[in-house]
Amino acid sequence: MALIKEDGTIVAGANSYADEADADAYQADRGRAAWLEATTEVADAALVRATDYIEGRFGLKFIGARLGDVQTLSWPRKGAVYVATGNPFPQDEVPVDIVNACILYADQVIGDGSDLETMTELSVIPTVSPDGQVKLKKEKVDVLEEVTEYAVGGQSGGTSALRVIQPIPEADRLVRRWLIAGGVGGLTVRI
């Protein structure tokens, strides 16, 4: 699989908000050697998985609207604004916060960087065991919390398992700035 970076021009087939050069520069500035030692294949796959995670978890919660029906990712967007000032965000760019969050999420899945088999997954979809049923599902946007509780054996009073999305505060904080109302302190923009 080839990594195709979205640069804000609605790149056909784009599957990542960051490329290896972006990630290497970001991680080198922070002294994160494990990332820098990863193979290109693993780094690219981690960035694509991180973008998939961003799209699955936040894709419908971003401020503004997609520019067109043919774009594969949520950015670029129209109607997005800088939260601090309310000024319009350019329609032909991807926010640096989203690029950096992609890199940080990728860092969580890269494993030891040696091969694809050592990589882990970030998932927003609960895994349900064959004998368990979803008993409770709760989602919070502002604190970015998601909880799913399962009933074992299909019994609502049985032993249950709890699944919470593992917070990645540094990355979550960057993405939160670009989320609709509840995620950005109530800012609403008419487009």
C-alpha cells in the first residue's frame, strides 16, 4: 500500500494527513528515536492507520464541511475557523494540529518499527465477544471519552466487560480544537 498525503488540494486517493518526512521532522524535534528507526513500510502503514483512526473517531465531528463529494478524507473543509480568533481557516490546507495528531496517533501503533507484525491497532469500534451483548454505550465529546459495557452470555445482569478508548492526551488535545460545538467550548459557525 502506498501512502498518499492529503495536502489540502483534495488529492485523489489520499489516505494520510502526514507523510514520513513530516513525521520524521516532528519526532526528531522531540527526540523520539523509536520512530526514527522504523522502516518506511512500517512508518507509512502507521500513518495510514492513524488517519483511519482520526476519520473513524472524529470525521463527523469536525467544524465546517467537506469541500466536495470526491474527497476521501475530512480535510480540507469549508467553514472551519481558528478557535482562538474565529477567523476563517484556509480551504486549501489541512490544519497543522491534524497533521501533528496523525503523527502522534501513528506513534502509538508503530510497535518496535521493525515490521508490520509488531504494530498495534487504534480502534473506535468495540470488539464484541460471541457471548456478549452491548449493555451500555456512552460517548462524551468534550473530554473525548467513550465507554461500552457488555453483558456476558446475553444476560443483562451477568458479568460485564468495560471498554474505554485509551486517551492519548497530546493528540486528542490537538484534534479537539477542530471539533464542532461541544468539542471547542461552544463555538458555532454558520456556513
